[in-house]
Amino acid sequence: MTQSHVGLRGTLSELGGIPAFSARDSAGNAPAGQLPPAAMTHESALVWLFDWLDDHQHGQLAGAGHRVVHGGEYFAEPALIDSTVFSTLERLIPLAPLHQPHNLAAIRALMTLQPMLPQVACFDTAFHRTQDALARSFALPRELSLSGVKRYGFHGLSYEYIAGVLPQHLGERADGRVIVAHLGNGASLCAMRKRKSVATTMGFTALDGLMMGTRCGSVDPGVLFYLMREKGMSPQQVEDLLYRRSGLLGVSGISSDMRELLANNAPAANEAIDLFCYRAAREIGSLVAALGGLDALVFTAGIGELAHEVRALICDRFAWIGLDVDDAANRAQLSTISGAQSRVAVCVIPTNEEAVIARSTAAVLRLGIER
């Protein structure tokens, strides 16, 4: 993946509460100007942002790229957004209720503010379209599979970035049997061969697979029947439980933030950390089987990049395949943390989903101009 020039990079978050804003230019300097402490909608935040950009940067916007979590069966690559595309994405909201509405809110607001500005949707599901039918199937009646009930997988923008830079870190091993662990508030694993997705832990929705910040990950479907029949919970209450009150938060009763749990000596905090690592290791084992072995393990995203304790707890379970971590390198947050005798390379690679979105958006806009 080639490098591109970044003029400014920043975040505008906590909309609906006290907004938080930060920005850095290409030299790492923070331009002056702060977001006023007032609740903002997507639209009012974009108005403020455009004014800020006018004050701090010359030039005109050529387009806007958006991360859209779910593209379903409809989108295998980035798409220029029009009314038809937008309506299709709205139909996918039930499959990603935590993310899709917020993704679409920003698109809708920008359509109102700058209706002539091209917008491009980049999909977290698209990277996994290289998987074969077997890897994407549930053991459900065929008519349900044909109607779209299948494994889609997520975090594809992150995996696409990592796949692009793997040769810089792994050399010839980059095209071998690689598992990438995207560990953050949302967490998943992706098994790659020739830097293409072979299998992943998330499925029909972003709820499946690993334990996460507030999401439970894989759970026996019988638990859901029990909660509704015996505990009197409605489908909406069960959804809230599984998406917002489970995972690290639910097990610890303290926090969904791994940093806070690692700094806390309470038994419940340790239990949540241990369960998170156990579940991750168990799922890595399943992907080793899917690949028929393992040449490299890559950690990325917030927890994967920063929590050396979590990496150690996960990797300690894989001495049986010849994986060995250099403790000093791991604690020092080096990019390669495997020991000299390790048969499996272990790397820590920061992800950059924004770079994938920017490059994909530019490519779509160029294609439109050429046509």
C-alpha cells in the first residue's frame, strides 16, 4: 500500500454530549481552535467543521469518504453514494444497529449541507467477500442462506490496511498463513492466505465471535430463549443486553475499557481480562485449523497495539505450535515481538482505516472523472 500525503488528521467525537475535537497537521502540530462545549448533532458538527477547515486549510473539498459497517450482499467494493445506494444501506440497519445508523447520519447530514459534494461509502464487510461459500455458511435451512442469512464479517477496512503493509513486516511470509487480531472495543480475528480473507470470527452481525468491550461475542442461542421465556425479557431488552451491557463491562461490572481494567486489581477486573484472552486464544486456535497451520500472528487496534499484557496472555497459549514471544520486545511495544527461535512470527502493526477510506474515495472519484 503506497503512502499518500496527509494534510490534516483529527477526530470530532462525543456528539450529543460534550464534543471533543483534536487535529494534527503533517508536521504533527496542533492548529489553534477548539470545539465549543455544546451538544451537537451530526449536521451542526459538520457546519462547525467546515468553518474550521476554511480557517485552517486552503483548497476545496473534492469528496468525502465514509466507513459504513455493513454492505450486505450488495456491495463488494466502495460505492459512490446516491439515493438508491443510501436506501439500500438503510435496509441493512437491523444487521448493525450500533453502527449503521451513525454511519448514515453523517452521510445524510452532508447530503443536506453540501448536496453537490461526492460521497463514497467504504464497507467493513467487503474485504471478506473473498471467502468461499463454506466459510460463510450457517447450518440453517438453505432458503435462509439464499435470502442473505450468512456470515459477512467486519473490520474489513482495518484488515485491508494490514494486508497492504504485511510485506514490509513479514517479507515472503506475508502471503502465507496469517491471522490478524483486531482487538479493540470491537474485536475480531481474520485468517488470511495470500493476504485475502479466508475466515473471520464475526458473522451475520458485529455481535458474533470474540468477547468485546460491551458485546458478548459468541453465545449459545439457547440463552436467548431462556432470557425471553424465563426472565421475561423482550427482544429489545435482549439486544440491549448483548450489545451494550455484556463483554468486558458485563463480566467486570467496572468498565468496558481494557486500560481501566488492567489498572484495577479487583478480582472481577482480572476475570474479565482472563476471559477476553481465553476467548481470543480459543478462536485463534480455530483459525489455525482453518488455515492448516500458522506462519504469523499480527496484533492491531487499540488493545492489540497497546496492551502488552493482553498479547502475552494470548500468546502464552500457543507454545504448542512453536510460538514464542520476546518479553522485552513485547513490553517495549516493538513491531516484531516474536523470539529468535519462534516458528511463528508475531507482529504489532498499527492499523489505519482512514488511509484505506481516503485512497478508496480518491479511486472512485478518479473513475467517475475518467468516465
